[in-house]
Amino acid sequence: MAVTENLSLEAGELRLDIAPATGGAITGFRKGEFDLMRPTPPEALARGLVRQTSGYPLIPYSNRVAHGKFSYGGESFQLTHNFGDHPHAVHGNAWQRAWTVEERTNRVVVLVLEHVPFGFGPAGWDGWPFRYRAMLRFALSPEGLSLTLSVENTDEKPWPAGLGLHPFFPERPGTQLRLKAEGVWINGPDSLPVSLEPIPEQWDFGTLRPLGEPGLDHLFTGWQGEAEIVYSEHGIRLGIEADPVFRNAVIYAPKGRGFFAVEPVTHMTDAINRMDGEDTGLVVLAPGEVLRGEIRVSVTRPA
């Protein structure tokens, strides 16, 4: 059923708000009055500004496709530039579409999105040139949130697919982060990856330490699907666990913005243009095949 209003789940002290019509976005995640994710301004929700929400899905790919151009199966495609004045196509198109509610209980919401390519305009494909069915399953318990994402190829031919989640967290005084990885892609001035390097000391969050303002928007490889965020002054710890399909993580920590993101993703940036001879993490789905992964966020006190 089509739902335009915000939905809420409650379990113990936790509350999760979801906006199906606004890209299937999370618009609030709180413990009591404490915001566990960046709160969504009311005006942003009223205007459908998904990029200002608490978090949104990245389907059928995460991060950037260089200049919105790629070739696959002997065809060339131009995607619409969908991220303001950014020169690339970014984060797929599911976050820009209205989702439908398939299931709703006190603690579970399931959303679905049926994407049918709807035209090639002057700026390129408005979204994605292949058919797919996406699913988001939110399950809230007193201990935390479980979010399952999936994308199914409903087209008549294979195509490359990926998944990701873009949650935003408040950056408060003393915020600490732990995320262990093996390497980091260094970006060029066009925000596209240039070289895979060892993680420099100032970006190494292998052990829990203050987040600071590292100015990051980089993809970390060799992630084992586990991280933690600690707000020690408030006695809050967020534990993040992701299925093995999410073998990469993007840390987005811009300076002076008051928030940061830890994004579990299945593949590297601009993977679709790097598939020849390189293990990008992107998966080619045959018709009827499904790519699925679960991300869990636990809410506890710091150890």
C-alpha cells in the first residue's frame, strides 16, 4: 500500500521514524530524547530533501559513477546527474523514489520499490536503465535496529548491482569511532579513487579513538563488518555489524558540519567502470537473482 506519512516503530526506549515516500529514508532514531542518528529537520521532511535525513538506502549502487557514464553488455549508458552540481551520478536512484509499504507491525516495517526504467531524456537515464525490485526491512527491538536491504534483477538480461546504507550520526564533543580496515582508496580532485594505499595514521580507527574532524570522504577496504561509535559523555555505545557482503565501508566526516557517516557498502567507488580485471565487489545479477545483506545497530552502554 502507498503510504505518504511518516511511520514509527517503538521498542523499549528506542524509536525509529521512517518516511516511505521520501526515498525510504530513516528520519529519526532515538533513545528517549537522545538522537542516535542525525535528526531530520521538519522542513527537510516536508520538502522531501532526502540528503538531510537521518539515513537512506544506496540501491542499485553506492557512491559515484564517473560523470554518470558506463558501458555494459555492449551498450553505453548516460545517467542523470542526480546530486545537485556534483559532476557524477551518485548513490543509485532508490533514495529518490517513493517506496510502498508491504508489511507493517509494531516493530517491523517492510518497504518495496519496483523500478521500471522510465525514459531517456536530454540529461540521460532518469535513474537506472535496468528493471529491479528492491526491499527494505526495518526491525526494531529494545536492543537495537536490524535493517535488511535487497535488490532483485527483474529485467530480462543480467546487469551489475550493489548495495549500501548511508546513515548519519551526530558529531558530539568526545565522539569516538572504531572501524578496522586493511586499506583506503585515495581520491583525486574529482572525488574518484586513484590509488589503494595503507591507511595513514590520522585516518586509522582500528582502535577506539576520538573521531575529530578528519575531513574524510573515502572508501576503506578489507572491512570485517564491525564498528562502534561511542558517546562517552552520554553513556551511549552504538555497535554496527554488517553481513560479509558489505566488505567495504565509507567514512564521510566533513569538517565543521556536526555529523559524520559510517556507510557499509558492497563495492568500491565507480566500480561499474572498473570491472575488467579488478575485484570491485560489484555483483552481476542474472534475471531473477537477488543481492541481499543485513546491517545491525545495537544500542548499549560503553564497556
